[in-house]
Amino acid sequence: MKFIVAIFLHAFLAFAVGLYSQFPWWLFVGTSGIVAFFIMDSPAKSFFAGFLGVGALWAGLATGKDLANAHLLSSKVAQILPLGGSYIALIILTGFVGGLLGGFAALTGAFIRSKSTK
Amino acid sequence: MRIVPFIISAALTTGLVAVLNTPLSVGKTKTPRLGYFLSPQQGFWQNAEPENKSFDANIVVDGLQDKVEVLMDERLVPHIYANNDNDAYYTQGFLHAKFRLWQMEFQTYVAAGRLSEIVGPDRIATDRFFRRLGMLEGAEATMKKMANNPALQAAVTSYANGVNAYIKSLQPSQIPFEYKLLDYKPEAWTPIKTYLFLMFMSYDLTGRGTTTDLQMTNSKNYFGYEDFNKLYTNVQDSLDPIIPKGTVYEKASVAALAPATLDSLYFAKTGSVAPNGPEAPNKNNGSNNWAIAGSKTKSGKPILASDPHLGLNLPSLWYEVQITTPTHSTYGASFPGSPAVIIGFNDSIAWGVTNAGRDVLDYYDIKFKDSTMGEYWFNGAWQKSVIKEEIIKVKGQADSIDRVAVTALGPVMYDKSYNANGSDGKYLAVRWTAQDGSSGLQTFYELNRAKNFDDYMSAINHWTCPGQNFAFASVSGDIAIKQQGAFVARWNRQGDFIMPGQDSSYLWQGMIPASENPMMKNPERGFVSSANQMSTDSTYPYYLGAANAFPLYRGIIINKKLNAMFGVTPQDVQALQTNNDNIFAEMARPALFKFLNETRLNAEEKKYVDYLRNWNLRNDVNEKGASVFKAIWDSLEVAVWSDEFKNASLPLQWPDESTLLEQMLKDSVILFEDNVTTSNVKETMFDAVTAAIKKAMPQLAQMEKDGTLAWGAYKDTRVNHLLKIPSLSRLHLPIGGGVHIINATSANHGPSWRMVVHLVNGIEAYGVYPGGQNGNPGSKYYDTFIDSWAAGKYYRLLFLSKEAAKQNSQMKWRLTFTNS
């Protein structure tokens, strides 16, 4: 349950701070750290909650934009980046990049609270 | 707290953010900041415009006098209805920015020599070139001239306010795609940027001399003036000038006297210089325009056609707009970056422009006292120069500082710090009419409002640079054309080469009065036309400039066709504008066969010669003969010229196609037909033609095997994104035409706006350009018109009163602008 709540909070807070585009795009690193700090869980679980929360948010938002746009821009960007023109690869990459940062941010937050297992 | 894992994890997170927030080098290019770029709330995903996006909006801004209503049609063309002119231009600025902000800013960065600021050190040489040329000084001079014209100044200011109102309303997440890709942000728009953009157009249309004057000098030095004058002849036998041959001209009122030292200091072999600037503006930057009188049209009303030939880019140079205010109602193609309509029509008149191609840029060889360039020798004394310091900001590097010496003969372009191999250490100052600024925008401002021939004449007489041929037609039945610009009164060959700059004898002696520029109204033949050819025959009392600046063939075929047309309809004019007949090949094919001895060819070679023989002389998409002709002609030029040119150490321009062709058509001795690399054989034109066919053969056979021999595939037309990114460009377009053809579409150059206006009451107009109204590559309106353009199709342009527009089913969206 805690895990599910954490995922949701990671996604929700990352979305909320992302609405303010005058701030840096990576502001969610802070919110994900805070979420992991307050929702105590093992470092591994915290990492995955952050990864899944932010990753799903980024991939989901990208998918929404992409569907409404009929893959027009994503197909072009996926040739610039270069991903062979695959919009699916671009969405996966987007989710992965967001997820990775969310995960590490959460891991960092978790380590502040977690006790040594020794 | 687990200190060590925490520190490691925190460091990893920070490092990851840093890496994802930094542009990384991949080869010569930089990636965007990947995390930012991919961020769906800030990065490029925000530019993915929904397919069914509604453009309806109630926009609240500062600085309007009254409410403005804009109806946007299904092609995303705005129809602006404002209660005063300044509000209309404010709205035009806002809409240009809304749909084309990145492009309009990028173009002014190029013009101002600020490209390094956004793309990095690779472009420092380009930036130095534009700064040395005096682009900014020209724009500033233009701005000063505007102070005498409060109405126009207000228009430019209102336009800038509109652009800035949009920039101010822009959320950081909504900035155009290219800013995100290159990682910079829009800055405020100012009137000087409008003038910088117009300077860039001047450069694009008159700046070839920055390169060709050097190449011509090199050719003269290499061949000697006598041979030069044959190779780069100013005689064009087949010329059909804009003003018909036989027209009688008044005597020149401004005399241009050739200096006494001409033979020893100018035509003699002098020092050479290799050009070092950006790629010269395309030789084919030209255009077609014509106006047909009612006597030749079906309706009895004139028809005007205009298609400017420029580099084909996305986002397009052009943006369609209708501007309607109590003072005027005008429709046409506008420049994002400038107020008003540039090529278009109103309810009374229509106008179109082609490039005059006259030489308005010269180099002077300056003698400085020493390499500090503080003093230069002029008219028998040392004169002080002004040193201006150019600070060029460079992305990811320290500023680059350039010292430019400014003399009375112009700013120094080439010196010890800015030159290329083989420049002999010369100091070359560049003098260009555009450096003086221009009130050219006033011409368009007045044309937008012109009611008749007199208004047209008084509008275009303001025009200075770039010299243009203004075609005109009115609902009241007049047609006219005038070549207008500030043209230097030159002695023969003045400025074709670098000129001595140590005294005033080689300076410009005066400008030709506007009243003596070539002009024609309501001619007997029932049409006027221009296609960048020489404007007059040699009886015109002023030197027009080197003939190789003037394309010859489009003018011939346009006049031939127009002469033969009667009962003309707008559809006939569209067909003419997209016509693929190759008049050059029509003249050159018999010349080739005249020198062809087929017994010297094998069966394979004969097969391709048959393609050429059986070709219908049209450069349509599927014609193989067109490709065969082009390949053989190109290799004939190589066979004839390359042996003489290959020992030149500096870049030379090859002679024009017409030079070779006109010699082949005459039964005279052909220059350089002997291959100088063979000592014991005397080659003739027969040998050259045979060699050309044999040389072209492997390429032709390969293309036939690959299925790319058809003309469309051979030519391979594309519309490049301004950053030349393939996935943002449109490649391999199925379109015919080419150089010397009315449909002047070459690989990445051609008709950038096709317009046909039938001057009936209420106006019936058609147009198309190879692009789309929305500059966002993530919009479906980014390249909407390209397929129609390639297919030679036109859109009926909706030119409607506000009431009619509101009833029109093709109007899809409504934007209102109100003051806060």
C-alpha cells in the first residue's frame, strides 16, 4: 500500500511542480526526495516507487501529447536523436529518463531516513 | 541516516541532473539538454500541436487603440480587421510571432552577425563577414531615415509592440521547438530587427558581388583582359530585354567618365583575392513577373503574375495575410519580421517584384600606412580611418573581438586578419548601396494603399536597394513595369573587378535619376514581363553591369509565350507559371547535334543520344531526356573549360552557359575548344562533344539502373529546414522545372510564392508557397502547401470584407484582440 501511495505521490508532485515552467525542469528531484523521506520504505522499494512514479508520469504525458499530435513531431525528433524515427522508442526514452532521476532522487531521500542494517 | 550510501546516491542524482541538463558534444554538433528537451511539461513534447487544435482565442494585450478581430481560414491564413492601421500592424506582429517567432529572430541573428551566439564557434567567420559588410550600420541608417516618416515609423513600432506582446505572453514551456533544440531563449523584438531583416534581403538579392567581384578579378588576372572579355562577354545575342529592343532612350543626364589609368591600373593584371565569406547568395535568386493587359485576356481585365525565386526553406520566408483597415484592404505574402504585405494586391491594384540584378557593390584596394590600419593613402595624403571593434559573443566560448577599419570608400572587408590563402595581403574596402540604409519599406507601405498607376509610381520611386522590377496592374486597366533602385551611373566594366582605391578617380560619380530607370506602361503588345534578364538593350545610356549577372533564357520563353497568348484566363497564367518547357535545351540540342559524329559512339552511348533526340524538351518529372541533356551539357562544359581553368590557384567562376552555346550556334572559332593538355593534337568542338557524351555515360547508366534517371529524381528537389535538419525538411519532392525554365525549381531553390491576380472588381486571386502558415514542425500546418505547390496547384485566395468573411464557411477560427 505504502508503495502504491508513494508512486502516486511521486507522480502527482512531479506533475504539480512541472506546471511552473519558469522553474528548472528537474525540480521534481526535490519532491521525489521528500516523498521518499516521509514514506519510509526500503531503499530498493523507494527507488522503484520513484522510478515508476516519475517514469509513468513522463511516459504518460508524452503519450498523451503524441496521440493528439498523431506522432507528427515525435517521428521527426526520433530521427534527430537518433532513434530510427520510432515514436515508441522516444516515449520509452522519455519515461526512462524521468524515471531514472525520480528513482535516484527517491533513493537519496530514503537513505536519509533508513537505518543501517548492520 | 546511512551516510555513505546517502552521499553516493546524492552525488549520483546530482551528477545525473547535471549531465541531463548540459548540451553534450556528439561529433561536431551539440545535443540539446536531454532532460529538459524530453521533459513532457517543458521540453519538445509541448510543441506537439494537437491535430484538432482550435485557434479561437480572446487575447488581452497592452498597447492597442481599439478592438481587433481576426478570422483565420482553413489554411491558417489570418484576415485582420482593425479600426486603424497601427492596430493592424500590431496584430500582424503578434501573429508573425505566434507562428514564426524562431525564424524571424534567427534571420536577424544571421543578418546582425550574431549566429555564433546561438550555434557556436563554427560560424564566427560568417558573423565577421556580415559585420564587416556593414549590415548593422545599414539597418541603423534605415532607422534614421524612418524618423522622417512618422506614419511608417509608427507602423514598425506597432509591429514590434505586437511581437513583444506575444513574447511576453509566452510561457517558457511554449517557446518554439528550435529554441529548445539549440537551447536559447527569445529576446525582445525591436524596430532595428525589422531593418536588419530587410538588409538581409538586400544582401540575398545584391550581395553576390562580394564573391563574384573577386572571382572576376581572379579570372581577369588569370586570362588577361582580352580573353576575359570574350569568356565573360557582355554581349548576349539572344537577349530579349525587359524593355523591348529598339526602344529609344534619352541621353544620360549623369556622365560616368572612365579614369585615365584604366588600362594600367584596372584592366591590367592586378593582385588577386580569394573570397572568404559565407556561401554567396544563389545566382538564381531571381523571379518571374508579368502583367497582361485586358486586350489579351478573356475578361478584358488585366492579370498579374509574380513568383519570386529564392532558397526554399522551412519555415517559409513568406506568410500569407489579409490586412483590412479603414484606409486599405490588402492581401498577399508578408515577411515574418516586417509589417505590411510585400507581394500582393488590394481592391484596386496588384504588384509583383523580380530582382533587377544590377551591380551595387564594389571593392576598393586600399593602401594603409601599416597593419594597424589607422591611416590610408587617398588623393595624395594620409587619411585617418575609424576602427570599429566588433564583439562577437560565442556560445560556449569567450567573446571573439574583430577590429574593422572604416574608410571613406567603405568598411574594410579583407585585411591581414580576415582573408584566405592567396590574398596577396591586400586590404579591400567594400562599398554597397545598402550600407546607406533605405526607405524601401515605405514603398510597400504605399503599394499596400495604392489605388492607381500614379500611386504605384510614387510608391516605387522611394525604392533604393535591392533594385527590383516592379510589375503593376490595376482594376482600372493599366499595366506597367519599372526597374527601380538606386543604381550607380557606371562606365563600362566599372566595378566588375576590384578597383584601385588610392584616389577618387574610381569612385562612384553619381546615381542614375529614378526618372531614367527603364520603364514601360500599357505597351502595344499587351503585356509587360521580367525574369532577371538585362533590362534594356545596349542603347540604354548606362552600363547595367556584367552580363553574367543576368539570366537570359526565362525572359525569352516568357515573352515568346505571352506574345502567342490571347483570351487569357487566370488558369492559363497558372499553367504558364508552372510551365516546364526548356528553351535553353531547345536552342542547345541542335547545337550539340551539329557537333556530333555518331559513328564515334558505341551502341550504349547511342541509346542515350536517342533519349536526347526523342525528348519533348520539357523538364517534367518523368522525362529521362531532360536528365540526359543536363548530364551531357554539364560534361561538355567540363570538356571545354576544365583544361584551361584547372591551373588557376584561386576560385574562378566558369563562363555562362550562354557563352558556350552562342559560340556553338555561330560558325566562328570557339574559344578554348582545343584541349591544352594534349600537345600534339588540335581538338575541335566535335571532339569535345564526343568526349562529353562518353564522360556522362557511366553516370547516366548508373542512374538508369538505380531508377533515378527521370528528371524529378535526378534533380531531387527539397525544401530544407533553416537548420538543414533532414527530418524537419521535405525531401525528394516530385516536381519538374529547373534553371532557365519558367518553373524555376532547382534542387533547393525556386518559386517561393506563386501568385496570380485577376483584376476584376472584387479581385480573383490564386496563390501557393512551398511551406505552411505555422512554423512549428510539430504542427500539421507546418508544410501543408508543399504537395499542392509541387503539383502546380493553387489555392483560391480569400479576399473578403469582414461581413463576407463572417459568412464564409472556409473561415474556421476567430481571434479577438482587446486592450487590458
